[in-house]
Amino acid sequence: MGGPGERTRGADATGRSIPGSASQLKTIAKYELMNYIRTRRFYVLLTITLIMSGLLTAVVALYQPAGFLSSPLGFYSSWWGMAATYILILSGIFFGGDAISGEFQNKTGYFLVVNPVKRSTIYAGKWVAAFIASLAIFSAFVAVTVANGAYYFGLDVPYQFGLSLAFSVLYLMSILGVTFFFSAIFKSASISILVTAILFLFAFSLTQTLVSNLAQMEPWFLITYGAEVIGNVLKDPYPTHIVTVQLGRVTFTTYNAPILNGVAIMAAYFVICAALGLVIFERRDFS
């Protein structure tokens, strides 16, 4: 038996029992989510999402473009391709860009890590909160999409839309994995947000174009290439993996990620980046 000064396992210095990791994660996620809902960013992003959805609704209703109204699959393919990935990217940037770096910049992390809570639990709790907040925003866009689809085609929802939804959730997970990684690297919230915004909105897509068209190489290492399955799965038939077009003496080659390849790329980005972000977070000191 231990001496009178020895602390029992699972108790703090006063002898009170310490909640388990699962309970701590739930608590951290709850309060982080409440913090998101109380801030302007949640309502700003929700407003942007509703405005984009409203504009799409108005355009389809007024102009009735053939691509949208030709068939249920054509509707969901056209509607989804216009805004879905951008809303996912904005959600990841808004809620994950400063999730870790903000703790360094505002010095709030110092008071958080001195509690008997593992850093991995803090990291996971923040990620879960960002994921739920992002999913809530994305759900608003999904609801408007399905409502418009039901108006024009009833309950005839193609199964490909369900697959696209599943791929969208995986893409959101991978985006948050990347944003948390950069948020752990930088101690400045503004820098971490700026870097992730530039990467997802410009750098990845530009690199993909250069690699495909100039280097004539499949950009299998880019997350945006893998994410193309979100829109491609709504096309019938599914696009050919490699498409070559000859224009005079110049040959252009475009690549479309097969479904399994796209899923593997997005999953790899999530696992690797989230894990690296956690390692960095656990090793950094708060001052």
C-alpha cells in the first residue's frame, strides 16, 4: 500500500477522481463548439452558405438551365459542382485554421495544458468541435440542395448523390487534418489561416494544372485531385482515368482519379496531417 502522501491512480492532488479521456474529450468538444456558435464566424459562414444557396435557387428558377433540369442526376451534378467543395474548404479554414495556433497567440493554451488533461485529448476535442461546426454549415447547403431537387424531381434522388455526400464528409475530414497541421506549426492564427486559405483556394489547384498539363504527370499526391471524385461520381458514365487530346503537334493529357484512388488520397491526407499536427502540438511549449 502506498504512503499517506501518495496520490491514488486517477485522482488529482485533492483526492478527487479525474474524468477519463473520453469524458474529457466530450467536455472539450462541447465547450469549443459553444465557443464557435457564440462567435461571428459561424454566422458569417452560415450567411455565406445561405446566400450561395439562394443565388443558385434563383438562377435555376429564373433561367431553368438545361443542364440542371435534364434529369435528377444532371441536377445534382450541376448544383453540387457549383459550390460544394468551396463550402467545405471555407468551413475547414474558418473552424480549423486557428484552432491550435490561437491557443499560442492568445496565451490561453498555457492555462489549458496545466490541467490533468492529455494534449492528445485537447487536440481531438478541438478537432471534433471543428468537424461538427463545419458539418452543421455544410448540412444547410445539403438541405437547400435536396429541397430544390425535390421541387423539380420529387423524391427521385440518385444513389450517386449519397456517394458524393460520403466523399464530401471524407474531404472535410482531410481538410481539417491539413488545417490543424498548419495551425499547430504556426503560433500566429492569422498566418495559419492565410496559409491554408492560399493552399486550398489557389496553390493546390494551380499545382494540379501545371503538373497535369505541363509535366504530363498524374497529380496523385494532391488532395484536390483526390477530391475530384466528389463531382465525378455524379457523372454518367464516370470519367475515364486518363484522357489524351491531340491539338496539332501539342498533346494535352488530363487525369481523373478513380474512386478508390480518390478515397485513398483524402484518407491519407487526413491521417498523416492530423497525426503530424498532434505530434507538433504535444512537443511545443507554451510560455
